[in-house]
Amino acid sequence: MAKRKSHNSVGHHYIVEASGCDPKIISSVERVQRILVNAAEAAKVHVWSISFHRFHPKGVSGVVVISESHLSVHTWPELGYVALDIYTCGSNSKPEAAVEYALREFGAEELHITEMTRGLEEGDRTFYHSIITWEEDLFER
């Protein structure tokens, strides 16, 4: 995965479209929740609250609220699709590690990733963001 550039920013926000995910994994609320909590641990962030819901007959949505912001997920097992959203602030968090961990565990085959560097400013307290988007194959097959 491409490494983020060093910016004077408030945070980094990853928006991920993951295709080809394992339907058995992404239909289980317990497994999806465990993956996102472990992803938070991989990112070196502090978990505050966890809330997940299984939709019938398929699909899981959930959020892990962290002191540095959040990790959220929505799954469509019938499509093998996961929408993953990870936003962290602070200089000690490793959001790329969370993204890589979660996608590996979901069994993602194809990725479309957008990284937003948020809270950029040039000393005038007017904040803006930058966006980089790419497709990637994280895993050796």
C-alpha cells in the first residue's frame, strides 16, 4: 500500500471499496467486529466504543469509535463487497496498518482506495484537504 506523505495535517482518512471479499467472513457480525477491533489495534489507536449490527438476510454494518476518530464498515456478502472507512488523527496512529489488516482478513481481491489528508492549513487557521485515489493489489497471489 502506498505510504502517506508527511504533511502538517490533523488526520488521514481512508475510504476503501473492497471487491472479491469472502462472503462467509463478511456476513458474520462477530467476525467483522473482531476484524475491525483488531484493525484498530494494528493502527495503534485507543478503542472507546463498539457498535455492530447484522442485517437480515445479509450484511453487516458497524463502527469502532476510537479516541483518534473512527473505523466503520458496511458489507454486502451477496456481492463480495465491503465499504471500509478509517479516519485517524494524531501523529502516532497507523491507519495504513488498519486498512491492510482489515482487507487481508476480509479476503479482498481488488481495491479502490481514496486517501484524504484532512485538516491541512498554512498558518491561517483555514483548513482544507487533499485527495489521492488509486487501485491496488495488496496481496501476493
